[in-house]
Amino acid sequence: MPTVGVKRDLLFQALGRSYTEEEFNDLCFEFGLELDEVTTEKQMISKEQGGDRSSGASEDVIFKVDIPANRYDLLCLEGLTRGLLVFQGKLAIPRYRAVQPRSGTMQRLIIKPDTGKIRPHAVAAVLRGVTFTQAIYDSFIDLQDKLHQNLCRKRSLVAIGTHDLDTVRGPFTYDALPPGQIRFQPLGQTRSYSAPELMELYSGDSHLKQYLAIVRDSPVYPVITDADGVVLSMPPIINGHHSRITLQTRNVFIECTATDLTKAKVVLDTLVCMFSQYCKEAYTVESAQVEYPTGEKHSYPTLSYRKETIDVSTVNRNVGITQSSEQLATLLTKMCLSCTADGDRLTVEVPPTRHDILHACDVIEDVAIAYGYNNIQKVIPQIGVIAVQDPLNKLSDQIRQQVAEAGFTEALTFSLCSKEDIGAKMGLDVSQLPAVHVSNPKTLEFQVARTTLVPGLLRTLAANRRMPLPLRLFEVSDVVLKDRTSDTGARNERRLSAVHYCKTSGFEVIHGLLDRVMQLLEVPSDPVSGYCLRPADDPSYFPGRCADVMAFGEPIGRLGVLHPDVITRFELNMPCSAVEITLEPFL
């Protein structure tokens, strides 16, 4: 949940009155927010960087408000105060409009074909006649940072560029060029740098170094230039110094480059809606035209309004209240959702600031917030239900108890592991496994979701190899497998795995454990109606010492003596036998 820090005096000025800390906390709670902390800029810097660096910081009181992760419209002072004023009935819901420029000619952003190699999408807009103060400027920059960290996924999906339109000349070009061909003066620097020099320069920058990896390994870097070849920005890294925004800026050109066009539209709508109130004509945004390599032309921002229709009875039943259609319409209007009542139906107009409204249930949630959660009467459900344990979890608990009684010690290993653990160390090709890969792993040890429990048990053996022999470990946990038939593209599968590590392989011990488990599951030793073993070849196991476990004619797992190479790769030096079966067929 993101936290927005706003200066108390500016907040109260925008709200038109002063509040005590308790009063403002109550107002936030009624609006579905939470006042997290009251602090000062000096205290914040002292906590983050140490007391020595807090000298010179202001003593202005700062309210830190927790904002729901999907409410992008509340991530700045402007959006927060606008929402609270509408909620209190002190401000009518603004109407946002995308208008044509008075000159009749829209600013153009031309996308070149090579951008498809790295960041193929872009949108743009113009804020005309903006009046900046230091506070407005700070809020403008802060909102961009908040969007970059949240919706934009640290600029990997969307990168925002804002420019003084009076310092550049359209049409603008969005291209992708080899790094050596890009040279400009970046924001805050005193001279020009080539793109490779910038990557080296910012590799030590605490703020920008986290974005370098997005483009560093690409043969081309994105760049936006004006009609005179002046570089506006090199997204997603840095803007150009030439077109920087200052307090004297009156016309702002906004461009968003992206790998996800939908996210780019949401970001642009949010940014222009929040700060269009400072335009000469409030809540109006000048459209810009984006020309794609295919020749298609689109105008942005869309600022589209859409309607949701919902039954009054559905709202009342889900929230647990009894309100008339007119009362519900009033509640929704408090949440910045224009609403009209027509008999037993509500027609809700969703503005471009509320991209979090995806379904009728989101509208119902806003009704509950506006009505007040504490005002909803608590009632005992009309039906009686008895909680029962999930059958798979119940079976897992029973199996754990019995395997432990058989002399095995339970282990609980990580669900994520390295590619080597399930691949090369096991003598397998990881690219051929149905493994789910982590797109941005923080360490080499957590690159994929495990497809087998055996490597985790072997790592546990390696960490405890100085313990008295034999070592017998087991685990009953989930593995994660790719599955195209699943909604998420992957599924969990509950498995039992056990290993025996000693001076001899102990295959008979593992085989005996399997027999005991099957006995407990009431599965007879029968090739047709029960279970049996079938010879198998597996690089992870010693040749001729591996078998598939068959149950009801289908393979449910594997057991055998692990290959010596597998054992040594896990830093072990004695024979080891293993078994792994899925438990789900026995439910």
C-alpha cells in the first residue's frame, strides 16, 4: 500500500479549513483511507539517512496517508484533496475534457519502427497555461515518482517524460538508436554525454541505477527528439536538460513510452487529470497525435467516460443495507462517481480518474465506503455452516504423521530454487522442464519454482552431513508446474518425497516406506487395480536402479538410487536413495 506524504498547511489550505489530528484521521477513515503517521521533513530524513544529514530540512508538519494500491488518483495532494472535497459535498465532480488546440494543429509524436525492439508504445498530451508554484512543482514531480514506483513497475512498463513545450519544436520523433549515436545533456548535468557514458555515470546513482538494467543489454536505446534534433529524453532513464520543467514553464508536453499500451493510457490520464486544474481552462487537456509505424494515427489522452448499470437490490444485498436508489446515487456521487437513479437501477458514470473501477463489485465497494463500514448493521448469518479441513491438507497431515513414525525427519524447504538445482545438478535440461521462472529474481538461488522436492532435501542433507548416519528426511509440500489449461498458466501439485543417506544406498528402506504409504492409502500391490513398479530411465538415478511408481495404471512418481554425479553435485559423498510421488490421485 503506497504512502503519500503531504504538508499539513498545504493540505488544510486546499481543504478550506484546519483539522485536529484526530479529526483528520476520522475523515480519512470515512473516506476509506488511513492516516499512517504525523511527522516532519527533518524527522523523515533523520530516520532514513541519519541525523547529520537532516540539517537544513524544514520543520513543516507532514501527514503520511496510506492509499489503496489501486487508487492512482489519490497519489498526490491534488487528487487527495479533490476526492475529500467531493466526499464532503464541498466540490462538484469535475468534468475532464480533451480539447483540440486553438491553433487547430495538434502536437505530433511520430513512432519509428525500431522502437518495436525495446519499447513499442507511446502516448502524449499537452497541458496549456499551467501556473506552477514551488509546491505545485514538487507535487507534480512527486506524482510521477509515485506512478513510476507503483503502476509503472519501476519504469519497466511505463516511463513518463515531462517537458517545457516552449523550449522545443514539434513534430517530435520517438526512435530507437544504437547507444553510440545518442548524445545529449541530461537533466541536472553541465555537459553532454553519450548513452554509454550515461550508463556508466548513473551506475553509481542511488536513484537511477535501478532503471539501467531495463535497456542496458539492448542493441538500441529509446530516444525522443524534436524537429531540430534536440533530445527530450532517453526513456526510461533520464530527461534532457534543454526541455526541463521550471517554475516559469507555462505549457507542458507529456510523453509516456511503454511496453504496455493500456498502462500508458492509465498513467497519462492520471497525470493530466490531476494537474489540469492548474491550466488556464481548468480540467481541460490539449490532445496530441501519435503516429504509429503502420501509418495509424491516434489522439491522446482518451479521457473516456463509461457507464456501469447495476440493480439497487444487488447493491443493498451485497453491502447489507436497505437504501433507496436516490440514497445510493448520493453515496456514489460522494465517491466521485456521477450516478443517476432510474427506478430499481443505478447508472454510474466512471470518470477517467477511476481506472480502478473494473466491475460492478467495485461500485458496490464504493457504496460501502461512502455509507460507512461502522454503520453497517452486524447480523448473524441465516444459514449454519460447519468448517472442515481441506481434504488434501487432511491427507497431507496424516501422511506426515505416519512417515515420521517410520523413522524419517520432516524438512520444510523453499518453494523457489535455482535453475541448477532442478536442472544441471539433477542431470536434466531445465529448458525441457515445466518450470515456472521468476522474471526478475533477486538472487541466483531463487530463479524458478521447484518442480520436484528432491533437490531441496539433498540441500538439507548437505547442510547436515556431519550429523550421525543414517539421515532420513521427508517432505510433504507443493511443487509448481506449467499448465496451459489453468487460468494462471501454472498449477500446484502436492507431493511426498523422502531420501535415505548412508554408507549404503538403503533402497530397501525407501521401498519399504513406499509400501507402508500405499498400505495406509489402502492401495493394493496389483498392476491393474493397485500399484506396482515399472523400470525407468532417468539421468538423475543410477542406471538400472530406477523405477516409475504406477497406481491404477498411471505413473504417480519415481523411486531409485540417485546417480553418483547428482550426489557429488550437491556436495554429498555417500549413496542416497529417493522416492517422490504425488498424493492428489488418492483423494
